[in-house]
Amino acid sequence: MAVRIFVDSSSDITPELAAELNIHVVPLTIHFGDMVYKDRIDITPALFYEQIRKSKTPPNTSQPSPGEFLKIYEEHSSPGDTILSFHISSKLSGTYQSAVLASKQITDRTVHVIDTFSVSMGVAIPAVYAARWAATGVAVTEILSRCAKMIASTRIYFLVDTLEYLQRNGRIGKAQAVVGSLLNIKPVLCMDDGEVAAADRVRGKVQAKARLVDLAFSDVKQARKYACAVMDAVNPQERDALASITKERLPEVDLYQAPLGPVVGTHAGPGTVGIIITEVE
Amino acid sequence: MDKLTGSVFRNMAKSAAIRLEAEKARVNALNVFPVPDGDTGTNMSLTLSSAVEAVLASNSNSIGELAESAAQGALMGARGNSGVILSQFLRGFADGVKGLEEADSVELAQALVKAAEAAYGAVIKPVEGTVLTVGKEAAAEAMRLAKRGGDLLAVLEGALLAAIDTLAHTPDLLAALREAGVVDAGGEGLVVAAKGAFSALNGEASPEELELASMQASGTAAQSTINSVEEHSASTSVSDSPKTGIQETEVVYRYCTEFIVKGVNIDQAGIKRDLEDLGDSLLVVGQPNMVKVHVHTNHPGTVLELCGVRGDLFNIHINNMEEQNREAAKHEHDMTLPDEKPVQPAPQPVSTAVIAVANGVGCIELMKSLGCTAVVEGGQTLNPSTEEILAAIRESGARKALVLPNNKNVLMTARQAAHLSPIPVIVIPTKSFCQGVAALLRFTPEESAEENAGRMEAAIDEIACGEVTVAVRDAVIESRVIKEGEYLGISGGKILTTGTSINDVTMDLIAELMTENSSLITLYYGESVTAETAETLQAVLAERYAVDVEIYPGGQPVYDYLLSVE
């Protein structure tokens, strides 16, 4: 009758954190031409970015099949268990859809598939909290309702070196409008209703970073508790800088740091940095 | 043949997978919607192969059990959205023939209907004009024929022809396909697999014969002969991103004209030559005695006359695509569920127009690329008239307009135009091109004119702007002695630096404008400055200040440089 927590590999949850909280990771697949890798099994973030430099063909991703979900669900749960499965925005990937199809095949345990409308640690943070709450005996309905609030409060802002990757893979969403300007514009990107959008457009890297921070912390209230994550695609200096700004602005923050993995790396490209901020409870 | 046996089913499955594997590259090339990742063929082929492996591994001879194996295999091997949908087709089919040893034509048709239903269920928001529609129409045709007492072969042949026909019409249902000039890739994959399956059942009909049969039956294009996107290029000019759904697009060639030419030794290349200048999306396919022609044109009569010389014309279809287009857009509106975001009609005219005044080819293009609805040519020494600004406001067709004069000498004219305008106009008091750029960056089309105006006006003061030009006469201004031909560095209407070297004057001006928080210098060089000169200055500045320095060809007269520091 246990509660089992699952995420997909786009969540960028670190292996340590996943092991600590007993969170199971369903891998997406990364393709470089004919080379096929199971995310985090056959390829690490470091190897991925090395490959992206070397490879002539740009990478692509594909969702886990419903069958793979079914196999991993069944392997890591028992009849009577409750499964909470957190996933990348259904507007960016078919992963959620695969999980839903798999869940319909399971009759001997309860499966809740959750669309986080988010990416990267925006998927992982609600799962992490769900795992902690489950461990302290919080009822499933209460966990679901708390997670729904977290997901609604989650904001993501990120900067990319180039919009090429988002464009090439069709993930540019509402940020399409900033493409095609003759001026070198740095958009500050965000997730809006599960899609990539431009939160603002500024000129120059320095101003872009300043705006990213402004946007991320513009609404924070000192009375509330926050979880944040800072992520980078091989840009550790920028990540460290964002981490120290975050601690400065929110001394009590529950802060996570992680490299952006192959799935987000495929669609945002090397050099990307991002910050996620979500209200806890 | 009365009943479909397990062993025939096994052969059909195998043949379908072989055909799809052989043609996957062609299917990949069609994939333009919703994500241009071009792997639909590969994903469907791998999914189907996984299904067939499971079928071949089974010892059963019951169609029910074999279909179940196929569904299980596909479920495990499903890759990509198209693979998942295909796996659900097989799932539904398996449910339809569950418990059957063999299937008769009615049972088979019922299973196909179930397959189509299951595929719809696999997609959170089903879209018509995709593999779903192809499967649904094929199943419906199978059911119609089966109810009339059609035998197995007739039912499946009818289903296949319906699939081919529906596939050819997917661009009518989905604007993104029409714009890209392709049929739906997933639908193509399904048709390829179905052809493979059917050839195993029949054993005699070659795919080419089927192709021609379909042409005769429906009079539609043999779409599967499209080898590349280019061959069937778009004939419409897109007014918005296809992401928002079916838009009413502006149709360049109005009549979709299709027919078959029958004769002896018909010269296909000759037909192509005759028609290529009359329109686009030209497709000429077939055999020496029968050729299918498809073209989008404004002169269908001329097209028919030119081809009538080469043979007899049959199955002539001429459709007004403007009408189809409106219908499709209307249909999309009807289908929108209440909880979905409404599909916006084509955003022409825009609700808030932005009219800017600028001079120089580069400057005008820059303004447009940043989202200006229209740019009125003019500026220093070439002030546009009130009427010119007013005309731009009127022609925008918008409900409200924002005007960026980008010069203090144009400000009054702009206000005058606003006063006379039939629609509400807000003038953002930008005094230079660079201020105009800063303001434009804050423009968000989704927000109201008033909200935009507030943000844009605030942006004006966030950057420091300057101009470099040449003195046209001797003068003494604020006790500064200026000689004709000297360069002047100006900011905020004040002369800050003078000298005989353009680089020195520009550098000095920038030094005046820099603060410790500055991070970006932008230079727009005028028609009198070469790119080389500007690049040299860029390198010197980058070295001196360790900030980003960007240069753009503005092509403006009078000012050698327009520049900003922020």
C-alpha cells in the first residue's frame, strides 16, 4: 500500500537525490543520427555535451514508450500501491501521454500521472516534496493537492546562447516572435502555460542576466517558503553566480543545483542557464 | 475469400512492416507538423517492426491471438507520437477481433472502426487532417462496404482507397500542411503500411496499379509519389505561425485544378513545362497512357486547354481554395472546445499598430524587424508630413496606434497626425532612432496600447543616445568654436565633442556617455561610413571598455553614427 514516486529523465534529478528519496526515473531516448542512448543510463550530461560538440548531426529526443512506463511502474511497485508519476509539460513532449496510456493498462494499483507544465527541476521539485510528504505519512489526496499548488506557483526563467536549438526542434512556442529581428536580442525565456515564451527581450548578455534575476525574484514575499533550483548546460560559473544571488535574496531557500541534462540540452542548447522558483506549501 | 485467417494476417503484417521500412525516408521527409523533427517514418517503422516480431514469435493461428501479440509488441516498441498512435490502432484492432479464430468482412470492418477509435483516444487533443482522419475514413468505408455484403477483398481495397483519398486531402484540413505543401506524414506512414498489408492479401495487385485505381476512383493526386517538400511547395502566404491552428491565409493561386489526361505517349515533361509558369504545387504523375495533373493556378481554363491538346481529359476538378480555406478556418473555430484557448483569427489587421519614422535602408529594416507595422521614411532634414504619418495610421487598419517619431523635429507632426486620426493614437516621444529601438523592445502585441505606451515611454530614459555628424558651416555655440567640416558629437541636443577625426569625436562622445553600469555600446553607421571603418572602431571600443560593442549598417544620411550606450 506504499506510495511510489516516478519522474522522467527530463526532470534532471540527480542520481543521489533520486536514490535518497527512492524516486524512480523513466528514461527518454536521445538520438544522434543513428546512435541511440537511454538518458542517464547510456549517456551522462557531461558525455552528452561532449557529443554535441563532436557530432555532425544535431541530437533529438523521443519519449519513453507506454510499454517502458508499464515495465518500470511494475518493476518498482506492488499490487495495491499508489503511483505518483511527474512529467515534463505535455506541450513539449509526448512523455506525459505515454505515461497516461501506460496508466490505463494498470488495474491492480492506482496511478496518478501529473503534467507539471514544466521542465527540468520544475518536474523534479514537486516529486521530491511528494516523496518527503509520503515518507512522513501525508495522505495521497493531500500530497496531490499540495503538489498542484506548487505546480501552479512554479516559475522558470532561462537564457539560451542561441535560439537555434529551440527553433530547430519546434519547441520555441510563443517565443517565436523574438526570432527574425535584425538586432542581436537576448530574450529572457520562461514557461507560460507549459510552453516556451519570451518573458522579456533585452540587448546584451549583462542586461539579460540582470533581467533574469529581476523577473525571478520580483514577486517573492519574505513570509513565504520557497524552493529554488539553478541549472546550467556546461556553464558552471553562471550557475554558481545564480546560486549565490538566490541565497542572498532568499536566505531560507531550499536550493537545488543540477546540470541541465540531455533532454533539455537537446532543445535549449549548450550555454543555457536557468532558474526555477516555486512556493512550498 | 470469405474469411481472414491467422496465417494470412501474419503475412499481411510482415508485408506492411517491410513496405514501411523501405519507404520510411520518404515519410520522414514529409514531417513538418507539429514538430519538424522528421522522424515519423522511422518511428512508425520501428513500432510496426516491434509488432511484427511479436506476431512472428507467436505459434498461434488465431487472428484474435495474433492481433493481441501485435498490439503488445507495438506497445512495447512505440516510439514518438506517431508510433504511439500506431500502437493504439493495433490495440483497438486487437480488441475488435478478440476471441476470433478467423474474421469475416463485417468483423474486420468493426475491428478497423475500433482501431480508429482507439487511436483518437490516444491523443489528448485530436487534430483532423492527420493519421487519425486517414484511419477513421478508411474504417468508415470498410464498414459501409461490409454492410452492403462486400467480400473481404472488396472491403479492404475500399478501405485502402479511402485512406489514399483522405491522405490527399489532409492539406485541406490542416493549414500547416497546406503551408508546407505536404500531406500528413503519419497518414502517409499508415497508407504505406496498409498498401504493404494489402499486397500480401491480394498477391496480385501491384502498388502502381492501386495508385492508378485510386486516381481514377477519386480524381485526387497520387500524393505518395511526392518525393520532397519542394515538389509540392506552398501556394499560400502565411499570415501567422501555424501553431495557433488553422488560419485564414492569403491564397496566391486561387484554383486547385486536378484532372486525368488519357492518350498515347503523353509527354509528362512537356506538361510540366507548359504549366510551371501558370501556378504552383504542380504535380504531374502517371504512365504514358494516363497522367494525373494537379496544379494551383489562377487560370484553370488555360491549364485545361494546354493539356487537352495532349489527350482526353477526365475527372476534372476545380476548387476555389479561398473558399476551402475559409471553411477550414471556420471549422477549426467550431471544433474549439470551451476549455481551450480560442483560435485567433488571422491577426491582420493588428489591434495596435506601431508606426515609426526612420531614415536609411538599414534603420527602416531594423524597425520593421522589431515589430513595427509600418515605417514612414524621414527624419532630420527630411521630415515626413502629417499626411504621410496619418496615411500610415489609416492604412494599418488597426484599432489603435502608437507612433514613434524618433526625432524631435518630427514630434509635433506626429502629434498633429494623432489629433487628426480617426483612431486613438498615442505618440511615444522618442527623439532619436536609438530611443525608438529601446522603446520598441518593450512592445508586446498581446497587451493594450496604453500598457505598451507606458512601458515604452519609460524605456526611453534607460539608455543614453548620441549622434555624430559634420558641421556645415563655421559657428560658435556655447563658447565652443566650430569650423565647417569638423565632426560633432551630439547628445540630448547638446554638442559634447568636436574634432577633425571622426573616430576621436565618436570615442570622446562615447566616453561622455559611459557610466560604471554600462554594458553595451551600439553603433548604427550611416551611408557615408564603410563597414570596414565601423568594424575598426568596434574593435578599438571593445578593447578599451571591455563591454559588448555591436555595429549595424543603418544607411542613414546626415549622421555618420547613431549610437547608444546602456
